Amino acid sequence: MSQQQNKSHSIKRKLVNNISAVISVILFTIFLTVDLSVDTWVEDQFNQSLTNKANYLKTLVEDDNNVVEFDFAGEFMSEYEAADATEFYQLWHGRDVFERSDSLALYKNANLPFLEMPINESKIIDYELPNGRDGRALISHFVAQKDDRNPTHSAVFNTMTLAIAAPTAELNKVLIIIDVVFILTCVLGVFGVRYLVTRIVNKGLHPLHNLNDQIKLLDITGVAQTIESDFKVEEIEPIRNELNKFITVNQQLYSNEKRLTSDIAHELKTPIAELISLSEVAIRYPDDKRISDTYTSDVLSISQRMKTIVNNLLLLQRSNSSTMKLDIKAITLNNLVNQTINELTFKHPTIKSRLRSNISDELTLNADEFSLNTILCNLIDNALFYGLPEAPIKLTAVNNSTNMTISVSNKIQKPLSHDQLTAIFDPLYQLDSSRTNNQRHGLGLSIVQSLCNLNGLTITANNTKDTTLTFILTLPTK
């Protein structure tokens, strides 16, 4: 079973074999029909030749006043005259031998076949000639014609039987030649058909080979590339379009990976440099009390920042992985919001006065508590930090028959551009390009996006009226 699954299948080979087989069967049927028709026609011509000779010989038999005469002239039918001739005739008057061809002189005891049959009937049979060769004989039973020159005719009719025989060697030779020609034509036809079908299939598969050659030249690490074609093929275009989408996505992912690697290095470089500087100063001035008093607390603070970066990166990687287990259960949304407020109070002491929530105490939903808590925590934290100082943060929830939407809105100084709204969920993206704030690392919204993807939720960021930035989280209720 495994060997059959691992066996390489070829579209070209299958097409060539199937098309060649169908056309070859059709050609064989046509050639066979023609061969049988030609064989039949040749045999009919041979039989007709026997019939014509028999009819001619019968015209030479006359009944002259009840005396049968056979007026045969050998110079006109020399094939019966020579002693070594291969054709024979024999004539019977009633049941008595009336005349034999000279070619039968060498075979005194040999007689051609005599058959009883109705008057004016003929029959052709396969027959072994007196000389031992294969042949064919025509036997005809007829009445000798009356002599028109004699005005008085007897009322008696003389019945005659004529048998003529001819060898079939030449006939068989012609039939063999026809059959050989038929076989050779079939063989050449099959090879010719396969050659033509192979050429046609190769030409038909050229766009696919061209597509494969272009794929080989792709390098997503370089400049943006797509697969283009000078001519469009209806069956190839959907593949080409999907490949271009795949290439574009992978180029974007590669670009994001490069940027993420650079940003991670940048984020970690600063605290590492600070640790090195503190350590060098402490080593150089070991007796300086000002340095020794703050050294441990400074190292701890820097380490805590590095830990936060690493933990967020690990959470981002975990949320992007399908191995993260989800525990879906009924959650009271207002209780989860209160839990989030308590977790953020140490970072934002004014959170309870700034956060305005209109969520009902009875509103429940089915979701993974860890994921939803992390999402709300990051959205509210982001709104409190980047919103205008002392400006209220609005938290609303709307439930309908198909989904629930949770909105987090905060006032900002100026609306974000379309590019900023799109990039805001990218890892380590910060609106402040100078990265002067050591507490913000640009990972929160990336974690939100990844958890939404993992849980089948959607998150969008929009500019609303009065320079308000609103994040809308949509959760399916069914």
C-alpha cells in the first residue's frame, strides 16, 4: 500500500497512454474493417473470374438436334490446354464424363468434383487440385442450349454439369500481402499516433513547464517577485494567481521576520548595553558609594524589563502556535472586566476613574478565559497609555443573535493613517519610532491579534469621530 502511495504519477504519461490507446483502438477498428473489406473484395473477384470462365464455357455447349457438341478453341483459353497447366475443367452429360481439359491428361484417374444440384444452380467449394495444390472449384448444373440454326428442335433437354478448378496460391499470396500491409500499417499507426500525441501533450503542458521554470527562479529573500506569463491559459491562471498570493504572503512574512528580528535585537540591545555599562562602572569604581547603593536596584529594573520582553515574545509565539490548549467555558463579562481592572491598577492608578463601562452584570459568553483576559488587558492598557491624559476610556459590549462586539475607545491627539492602522498589530511596531519609552515594546496588540486568530475572533482598529481610536473585538455567539 505504501509503495503504491509513494509511486510517482505522471500527468503527461497518463495523458499520452490514454489518448494513444483510444486513438489506436479507433485506427485498428478502421484498418481491420478496411482489411476485411479488401479481403472480401479480392475473394469476390477471384470467384467472379471463375464464374465468368464457367459462363463462357457453358456458351460453347450446344444441343444440335439432340446431339451435344462442345465447340472449345484452346487458343482462346490456353490455361486449360497445356499439359502442365494449373487450371482444369470437366464436363458431364448427365452423369457421364463428356469432356476433360488437356490439363487433366496427366491425371487419368482424377476427376473434378461432381455435385447433384438443381438446374441453373452453381456452387463454389474449396478443393484440392489433381496436382495436389490448394484450389477452388466451381460446379454448375445447366441445360445445353439449342442450336438456333436448326428450325426443328427436339423436345428433349440435355442436362450438363460443368466443373472448373483454379489454384488459390496467388489469391492466398495477395491476401497475405494485404494482411501484412494491414499489420505494418497498424504498428506504424500506433507509433505515429503515440509520437503525435506526445508532441501535442508536450505542447499543451508547455505552460505548466513554464510555470515550473518560473517557480525555480523565485527568491522571496530578494525584491518583490510574482509569476507572470506572456499568454494566459485558462487552466493555469487560477494556479498562477494562487501562487502569486502565496508568494506575496510569504514575502511579507519574510519581511516581517527580518523586521521582527531586527526589532527584537534593538529592544534587547538597550538593556544589555545598560547592564554592561553599569557593570563596567561598578568594576572601575568599586569604592564609590553612589554607584554601589543603586547598582543592584538598577540591575533588577533592567532585568525586569528584559523579562517582560522575553515573556511577551514567548506569549506571542505561544498564541501563534496550534499547541496552545483552549478551555472554552461560560464567562460573566463584567466579572472578567473587574479582574482586568484589578490587574492593571498598579500600572494605572487612575483606571477606575477613567474607565467607563456599560456592560451588564448578566452578560455572559462562551470563550477561553485566559485568551479573553489577555486581550482585554492589552486593549485597556493600550488605551490608558496612549489615550489623552485624564480622558475617559469607553468600554461597551453589544450582544445580538449571531455575535457579540466589545469596543474599547480612547481619545488621541490626531487620527492614525491607514498604514498605521494596518501596521499597529505587527510585532514590535510602535508609533513612537524613537522608542524612548522603556515600558512599551510594541508586542501587546500583536499578542491580541494572534489570540484572536487562535480563538476564531476578529479585531479591528478604526478612527471614529472626535479623534477617537476604537478597537472592536467580535466574538461569535454560535
